[in-house]
Amino acid sequence: MNARPLNTVFLDYDTVSNGDLDLAALREASGNLILYDGSEAQTAERIRAADVVLLNKLELTRGLLFGAANLQLVALAATGTNNVDLIAARERGIAVCNVRAYCTASVVQHVWGLILSLNQHVCEFSRLSRDGSWARDESSVVLSHPIRELQGRIFGVVGWGELGRGAACIAEAFGMRVVIANRHGLPPQAGRVPLDELLATADIVSLHCPLSEATRGLIGSRELALMKPDALLINTARGALIDGAALAAALKAGRLGGAGIDVLPQEPPHADEPLIDAQIPNLLVTPHIAWAAREARQRCIDEMAANIRDFRSGGRRGRVV
């Protein structure tokens, strides 16, 4: 890149920070840095003269990329790249970087927060303790929801990457046996089992695979029917991996022990999203916060700064295009 100061815009900084992060490294790497609030309607204007675009959730379509004549680098505050048209970026010669492994501890904590809350029925027992039920009839409250020991049970991992491995380490600490699914659509691998076998045997199934055309709708009515009636399904990966209507139906019918969901196909969800129905039993839904520990977000910002510095030096750190 040339010697003049970079024009850098962070299109949706409000999705990464509420003012609690240190931007010193990012400002030093970025030149003239402008922070925006994520208004999609103004994206084209905001990137028109930008050399570098930083973003988390907003989409950069082919039209937007071809309308930004000076754009040389897109740096994502995320691992997923599905919100950027990578084919168009490649055609335009625009570099694209992501950040990896920045939120492992945060996501693993959230996975196990969901699992333990569901297994121990924390929400239900808290309500019964405070609404007078415990005081009225102790024995019926204490045994009103089944609690299981995790030791000796099976933890099924779909997606054996950084996050899947991290979640599995905690499962092993609880004395669980870890089973790993074969990658969807690829030949069998040693030490892994077919997805159908994993679903049929696991007591907890945790999804950590990327969203692609091969994995979209990976867990639907057929797959849910294979699972044990007291099994738990956890999704902190991508919402579209699961058929939400099928999961809602299975939970309402008592065909599944519970589900912990941190991601939905549309975020924020539309009013017709089946998994935001408050009447669905044994379901926890959180607003895509598994990654959001302050330490993880700071690490993400610092990794973005390192990617920008490396790009300016001619390197390929974090590059996906």
C-alpha cells in the first residue's frame, strides 16, 4: 500500500464494543479510523473512499465491493466469512482477513453454561424456589425435574476444530466419553463415526461445524428422531445448521431432553422464528453471545490490528482471499 494515511472504517463497531475495549493497537495500524454504528443503509457511502473496511456482521455484497474503488482490505472481526462475497473480492483483488481462535475460552464456557443449566434445570428450580412452590411442598419440588450425572455419558461433537476440541476437553473433565462425527459428505476418518451413529448414541450433541451448502439443515426431523429422548442438543455454531421448526416440534412433543441455542438463521430473529416461542419446554435461547466475553473481544480487536499491520508489510496473516 502507498505511504499516505489509510482511510479505515469500522462499519459496525457497536456490535463488538460498548466502549469497554482498548483501541490503541487498532488505531495505530489503521491510520484514519472512523467507527460507525452498523447502519446497513449507509454502507455504500461509508466504504466509497475507504482503503480498509472492518466489520463484524454487516454484509459486503458484490455490488458494494465493486462500488468501493479504493478498497484494498476487508478485515473481519469474526472467524466466519459468509457475510462477504469472497468471489467478488477475489475478482476485485481485495484482500480479506478473518480472526481465528480468539474466543475459544468464551465459547466453551457458554457451551457448558447451557449444558449445565439444562441438565440441572436451573431455570425451573429457580422459579420453583421463588414462586412459593418450595415452601408449599418441598418433596414434590426437589424431585420435579430429572437431574443426571454426566460421568460415563457420551458427548458427541460435530465439527472437530478449535471450538469442538475445547468443548470436548471439558466433557472429558466431567468423565464423559467423547465421540466425533465424520465430516459431512467426506470419506470416513479413523476415530470418527457417521453422524447418524453419533446422534443415536450421544447424550449430548454439540455443533461446532461451519455453515455451508453441505451442512445447511444438517439437523432436521429425521436426525432429531434418531436422538435419545433425554438427549441435549447444543448449537453455538450457525443457526441454519438446524431446522428450527423441527426442533421446536420435537421439544414440544417431549421427544428430546432439551436444547441450548445461541445462534439463529436470522439475527435478530424475525417474529415468525419458531425457536423464540416462550411455550417451548426445556429450551434455552441466547442472543449469539457465546463469543462475547470482554477478553475475547479485546483479543479479536488486537488480532485485527495485527492482520492490518501484516497486510501493510506485504504479508498474508489471517488471509482467506
